[in-house]
Amino acid sequence: MKIFHLILRVGLGLMLLAFGLNKFFWFMPDFDFTGYPEAEHLFNALRFSGEDPEAGKGYIMDLVGATEAIVGLLLILKKWVPFVLVMLVPISINLVMFHIMVNLPNIGPAVLVAAVNAYLIYLHWDSYRGLFK
């Protein structure tokens, strides 16, 4: 079972590191938003700043990308795992809600991140007991 948990932790870490770095370098293709103009509009509003898309990126994607990359790296290195899992909760919720509300067909990776995050939190539940006293 330890190997399975190691694969989940490192796999989630690699996934987050890749998606986090992608928000800076955009080396992966964007999701296909064909037929979902609300999703494309929201995604572009978060990604770009100003009226000209070539003018630059907005701060939201930088913040989310940095958080994802740091969380991913710390999960891979097995440093502060309970803390980084809590840091990932708002991102996981936002990923799932974005896809539920405006882009349901691409929800797979979001559900995977949220489910693995929830499972790893469950595994480290003893670290959170003090929060619920």
C-alpha cells in the first residue's frame, strides 16, 4: 500500500508541477472550449490582462501557477505534505467548480486532482486533528 500512496503523492506532484509551470510557459495546448464561450471568456480573462491579449498575463494565473508548482515540488520532495495538501484545497475546489459551471466535458483532470488531494488528506488526517478540537 505504501507504494500506491507514493505513486499517488508523486504523481499528483508531477501533475501539479507540470500544470503550474504551464501557466508561465504555456507549453501545453489549452483545453478545447468549442461550444463553451463562457469558459473561454473566463479562462482568457484570468490568463490575460488588458484589452490586448498580447499585452501580458493577469496576476491570477501567475499566482495559481506558482502555487501549483510549489505544491507539486513539495509533494515530490515529501516536504510539509499535510501543509501543502491544505494549500491545494482551494485550487482543487476552484478547478472542479470551473468545470461544473462552464466546461463540464473537460472535468476529468480537475476531479482527479480533487480526489487524490482528498484521499491524501484522509491519509494524513492525524496531522489535522488539532484544527478540529
